[in-house]
Amino acid sequence: MFRHIISVTSDDIDFLGHASNITYVRWVQDVAMAHSAAVGLDVDAYRRLGAFFIIRRHEIDYLRPALRGDALEVRTWVDSVMAAKCERRTEIVNSETSTVVARATTLWGYVDAVTGRPTRIPDEVRVAFAVPPRARKASQPEVP
């Protein structure tokens, strides 16, 4: 699990006085990118691999409001990996009260940088996120 500490700023607040829905989406994306960079997969690494992750779907459950000045711990982990997509979970927790503010599930697609078409997630990426490499049958060749 990767953890990232943030503080709710005035720019995060909507007209109701709490963090806006758009802000939560940004936090979910930002923590995923920080986690990726922390395991050695920054933008340059994805360029070298010739493929990158794109968001296919977000699902966010807003459980409690996040208010200006709140310190939040944003936790994320890769929950499951398929051939060309993965599911990442995120929890946003109020650091002072330990209350879960929101939970998110994001479906990320892995796409070729040139064609934009889905491509198989390489073992190098799986291992970086502590996901076992794909099991191959003895007759199945390794796909580059």
C-alpha cells in the first residue's frame, strides 16, 4: 500500500464549503501517479516501455466531507491485474480522526503509446507493483 499525505486547500473547496467532487478525482489520480513514480515507473519509464496507463473508469463513494485545512492520508494499491488493464483501490482518510472520507475504484487500461490500442501489461510493470508476473503455459511464447 502506498500512502500520500495532503492538506485540503481553499482551491479544493466548492460552494457548499467542502472538497469538490473534481478534487477527489484529482487526488485519486495524483496518488496513483505518485505511487507509480515511487516504484520506478514515472513518465520517462512509461515512454521507454512504449505504453502507458489511461483511466477507463472511476467509481468514488463519498462517505464524509473533507474540509478546508483537513490533513488527509490518501492510500492506494493495485488490487487486480488482467492482461491489459488493472483495478486500483484508493482510500482517503482524515488523518486526525482516522475516518474514511472516500473510497475509490479506478479501472486503468494499458495502451500502446503509438496506436492507443490496449496492450499486454509487461511483467516489469507487474513486478514493480508487487503483482505476480503472468503465468505462462510451457507452449506459450513470451510476448514482448
